[in-house]
Amino acid sequence: MTITRRDALNGALAVGGGLAINALLPGWAHAQSHAHHAPMAATSPGVLSGERIALSIGETPFTVGGRTGHAITVNGTLPAPLIRLREGQDVRIDVTNHLDEDSSIHWHGILLPFQMDGVPGISFPGIRPHETFTYEFPIRQAGTYWYHSHSGLQEAMGHYGPIVIDPEHHDPVAYDREHIIVLSDWSFMHPHMIMTRLKQSPDYFNRQQNTLFDGREMTMEQRAMWGGMRMMPSDIADVTGATYTYLVNGHGPVENWTGLFTPGERVRLRIINASAMSIMNVRIPGLPMTVVNADGENVRPVTVDEFQIGVAETYDVIVNPTEDRAYTIVSESIDRSGMGRATLAPRPGMAAEVPPLRERPTLTMRDMGMGGMAMAGDGVDHAAMGHDMGDSGAMDHSMRDGSLAPTVDINPGVDMIAPMPADRTGDRGLGLDDVPHRVLVYTDLEALAPNPDPRRPSRELQIHLTGNMERYMWSFDGRRFSEQVEPIRFARDERVRVKLVNDTMMTHPIHLHGFFFELVNGRPGRHPRKHTVNVLPGGFVQFDLTADAPGDWAFHCHLMMHMHAGMFNVVTVRPLDGDVA
């Protein structure tokens, strides 16, 4: 985000209202004004711990950039309080809903009985207005996680917070200080209105569309091809910086959240993408980051300069600033329509240069599921590949060839089937192919500990991510959740390879509740264990799953509007004879 004079004035207004802002922020999310060493104590302000915790869901005004809007908060703060637990303990969390509508809390990435998972209509009935529900479960893991509402669109209004679980014994990651970095997006437009706008006009928030004279290297034939498919190469994000302010720990870019360090320290940054709709690219110019944990699971350290973090993913990185200077933490939206900004500094009040937004990316034939094929007019024989070309050079909708995906219901909610989807676990992510520095890819990740189940999968299940951007319809295998007849069924303890094929031209972060799966990335025996995975356009990912948790579990795209438009299903694990589900 380029900070303008108006931004600076808005920032001054925000600083002038600092007391009100700080009252809404939990202690852990305040910009630091003094040295604070790690690990963050369970007794620190805004940190909740122990075997009994009380949370209260309510409505609170929220101010950012000089404007005030309506937020749904936990214990009156945005983000919600940090919950800090220890592996091996038990916890009871009493959640009281003070709203006039149902609410809930889902413990994202936490392994627990399905009745405690917090998804209304799937694993429990929800929390009625002005009632209390008690979650109770053992803590079986360590790492960085988060929690959020799974009711309506409340998550988009501020109902989210971080969870840190300390290991019961030795932590293999050495560090001197830690900061929790919660990335999110905020709009003063109500999320129900955002959804309405998307249904009325899916490109409503896309202010970066191609024009005839925008200088892009695209022939008229290529433009006609995109037009013939009713797709735009600039369709990177549905909801953009046209309405979103990108937050870091509840602070807007000009408010500049600051975390302190002493030069020479190893600083652990626990980075959580709690956005409703924003995949982010994270970098700290001038400061390499060593990734040590992904989705709460330790990985072999890998040093990079940037990484793409899907909605609901978490990454822990170690940075080692040795200079007495400030560094900017940049979280740039995937479409580069805006950015979140924070600072690491040895003293309060310092700031580093904020880089300008980079040029927006555009989609390619690879994102259309055509591998390395070129655009029309670049010498590719599309007719020989079964792609009918009209007089304009545009492909018709033989792109909806159902024979390529027999399990997909080809209907008006499916606008394309990827002809040649590729394994994209080694890809950098949209817009990052040509950056001149090191970028994390999934194939870089290797589990620190051997995978717990060495068995080979006994079967493969293929699931297609489908949609129609023009109609704003999203689904699995062409069927929206409201149309699903059957859940996805697994037998207890069976080993299954799941292949997710993205037949759309948007990146989808897919989340499976209740499990860790092993992402198949060429590291056999030490595949990274994750609960959320970005599936790139026109590509596929595969993961191995041991169905060891009986019950009904949500499975969905974590782009909130996609989930609510239908890209959601239920995974059911059937118990063995004699088991109690």
C-alpha cells in the first residue's frame, strides 16, 4: 500500500483516538512500548490460559483509519484474546453468546472430539442468543493455531483470535523472543452486502481489469479468447482493496503495529492468516525468514525471502535482525490491490521504508489447467486438442468436457473443467514466479518427525473444486452443499489418498476439520502435515489421510464467500464395530 497524505491524516486521527483503539485491542496485540521477552507469559495482558477459560461474544465498535464500524468481538477485543495452552493438559472453555443471533467457535486445526469442533448443524447445534456452551477437550498437540466463528459471516466482522500451544517437553525451535502476527481483512461494508454485490456482479470489487490500452502484452486474438470464455485474466481475488483494509493485529497500515527486538536476537513470528477472503504474500525486505513450523507442525528449517499464506494457514518463522534498524513486515494481497504493514524495530517509534504495491499479476494458460500451453495465436493447435476455436480465435465451452471429470455434475454452476491439470505443489503461487528472491513452495516443506502412519493408501478419492465465477456459484464436483446428497465417507482408520483438482481459475485454500493430512510433495515418510492447503488454479494437490477420528467433520474452501456459496461438504468417518463415535 502506498501511503498517501490522506492516509497519513487518517493515521493521525487514529492515533488521536488511540485510547479508544487500545481499549479494543487485547494486550498481546498492542504495539510494544517496552522490551518484552519470549515466550509470552500466560499471565500477560490479553492472554488466557489454564484449565478453565471464559469467553464472551458480543458487539463492539471498531475504529481503523479514522473510521468506526460495527464489529463482532470476543471479550470485547479485535482480534480476540490469545489463548495459550500446554500440550497434555485438559481445558474447559465456557463461551457465552451475547448476540441476538446464534454464534459458535471453531478451534481451527485442533484435534478434538467432533462434538467440540464448533460447526453448527454438523457437530453441534450452535450457541443460542444469550446462552453459554462449554467446550471441553484434551490438548494433544503443540504449535500455532487460531479460533473463529463458524456462524453466518461473523468471522469477517472480527470474530477470530490466536491460539498458541506450548510443547509438553522440549521445543526443537530455539528463540529469544516471539511475536504473534494475525493478518486479516476488514471492510466497513457489511459482509452480507459484500455477498450480495458478488452475486449481482462478481467483478464488482475488481478495479484492476484489463483494458485495451493498458500496456499488457496480449494480442487482440488472446483478448478475444478470454472474452469468449467469459473470463478475465485479472480475476485473482473476489474481494479486494477496493473495500478491504488489511490489518496486522487489528492495526491498519498507517497505524503501524510495532514489535520490538534487540539486535542479535532470534525472533519467532507466529503468522496466522485470519482473513475472510484474502490470500497474502508475506515478506520482510532486508530480513530473511526461516520457516520452522507450518499449520502448527514442525518442519525442517528452510530460509526464504517471501511466502504465500492461504486463508487459515499458519507459518512460524525465525528472523535474526542484527542491525540497529527497523524492518517493515509486508502482507500484500494476492491481487496486489492493498497491503497490511507492521514494523519490527529495536525501539518504539521507528519505521522502515514501506515498499509500493507491485504490479498486479494476471492469469495464464497454466492457471486454466493447460499446463505449459501458450495463449491462442502463439502456435498451439487447439483444435487438435479438442478445443473448438471460433472465428474470433476464442475457445468455446468445450472447456466443459465432462469426460475429463466423470464424477463432476456438469451444470450451469460449472464453467470449466481443467483439460490438463498439473501438480502445482512446486509452484510459488500467483504473481510470484518472476520475483528475484527465494519464495517458499510446498515442496520445500519436510516434516521434522517421521509421518506417524507408514501405510500406503488403500484407495484414491478424487474431488474437483468447481465453480462459475460469472454466476458466483462454488461447489465440489459441481454440487453445492445445499445440493449434496451424500457426505464424503471414510471407514475408521482407513488410509486414503485424496486428490484435489482445481477446475477453476482462482486459488482455493481447502480446510479439513478434525485431521492432519500428509501433503504429497516428494518427501516420502516426512510429508508435511497440514490441515489447510492452497490449491492453485488449474492444478491439483494430493494428500494422504488416516481416518482415525470418528464423527462428522466439515470440509470446505476457507474463502468465506466461496464456502457460503456452496464449496462445503461433510466428511463422515464410520466407527468400527464396537466403537463409540
